[in-house]
Amino acid sequence: MCRKVVFFLCFLLLQSASAAERVLYEKNSLYQYIVVSEDSREGIRYVHNNERNLPQGGMRISAPDQLAFEYYRMSLTGLIFLDTEPMDILVIGLGAGAIPRYLNRYYPNAAIDIVEIDPEMLQVAQTYFFFRENAMMRVHINDGRIFVKRAKKKYDLVLLDAYRNGSIPFHLTTKEFLSEVKKILKPNGVVVSNILSERMNQFHDSMIVTYQDAFQHLYLFNGKESGNYAFIATEQKRGKGYRDVLEKAKRITAGKRWDVDLSLIAEECSCRYPSKEIQADILTDDFAPVDILRNRRSKSQ
């Protein structure tokens, strides 16, 4: 009798979970398998590519203009390190379009270029996530690396948020790519990269040392909810101390009257400066992930 009751309760729970989440759209594009789903209990609409448990973006249905995810909000920490408001912004990876939409709302005079390799993702962002291009915010269907290499203008802020099948395309992680990004930065420009946690990213330490090799300064913000990191990289002459970071975050939040408390994010995610003593392989164009894994195995034997 008890077993029947337990089975019945489990059945009800599974039915409840499946009823709460429904698929709105799915398609195999040229680059990935895209799924848009909606969770009525959480009130959030998600976009996934292959990894259903790892959303690539989304929005709160009742408040589509808010930033629903912690890593979205952490991306804004890059603004703390700018000396002035950004006038030229580059975003590599569209996803649901939440971050560029937010920046366009609060920095309406900034020109925002968004690079997305998959035209289907643009259609998804427009249809399901209220994304709209305008005179100051344009999408370029292109590979992020090719766009950076050919770019003629320079940017105050570069946001790297391109993911496919749950990981960053390798050619957007290497020392050579970061050198190309550095060339399109204005003198006091800032690069922000959304990096998965150590648990989800076996090349986490390699990414740290690669950024350290490419840039003068590297700061890490570690999310408490997701474990994700925001890497902040700059070529500025002087680094910023933790107190400077918090004070600037407070000024931005107060001045913009955001619904995001940037100073709270900076405090909770704690800006830290990674050690220069981390032992890991620098990621380069001619040293692919399979080579790194093979190299690690040979060292451990």
C-alpha cells in the first residue's frame, strides 16, 4: 500500500513539473538545436541550445525589461571600470537579447553593435523576447572573431557572451583572439566575459592565465547563485582597488536609478584579483582543448 502511495505522489510531482514547463519553440538551426521554453511556476521564459538544464538566456514574463539572471546583472560590473559613460559598445553573442536591450534603455546615446552567428537566434529573440533593433542598436550576422578582426571602429565596452552547446566556441577564448579584441578597445576600454564556474568549465584556470597574459589587469566577480564568473579585463595604466569599485558602483546605481543595485552585486560577488601563480596552459589557436587534456594526462603519469 505504501509503495502505491509513494508511486502515486511521484507521478503527480512529475505531472506537475511537466505541466509547469512547456516548449514554445524548437528547431535545429545550422549551428545548434534551439529550444524556447516557459516555466509558469517561476514565471520565466528560457532559451536553450542543446543543454536543457543550462539556459543561454531568458526573461521574467511579468517584467521583460528586468534582468532575470544573475550573470546578466554581473555583466554590468564592467561599467564600474569605465572612466566615462560608454558611447560605443560591442556585444558578441545575442542570446535572448536581454543585456543589449538593458544597455540601450539606460545608455540611449551609445551605439551598440551585436554580433550573432546564428540568424535563427535573432528570430527567436525578436519573436519570444521582445528584442527590437533600432537606430542605436544593430545586429550583425557574423562570426564574432571575423567581426572583431575586420572592425574599423573602437569600443569603450566589449561584452563576450557567445555560447554554443554549453561552452564558449574555442576560437573566442584564445590569446590571439583576445589580442584582436584589445586592438579594437579605446585607451581606457573594458572587456567583460561571461565564464562558467569551475565545476562546469574544465578550462577555467587556463582562461584566467590567458586573460592575464593578454591584458594588464584582470578582475573576477563570482556569482553566488550560479557560480558563474564575470571576467573584467582592461589595459588601463592604474588598477582599481576594492573600495574604488564599490564607490563607483554606488554612484552608477544612484545616477541611473536602475532596478539593479550594482553596488550590492559588486559586494556580494566580491571583486577579486586572481593570483599570478596559477599553473595552467595558455589557450592559443594552435593548442586546442584536446591537446590540453592530453598534456595534462602526460604530466600526471
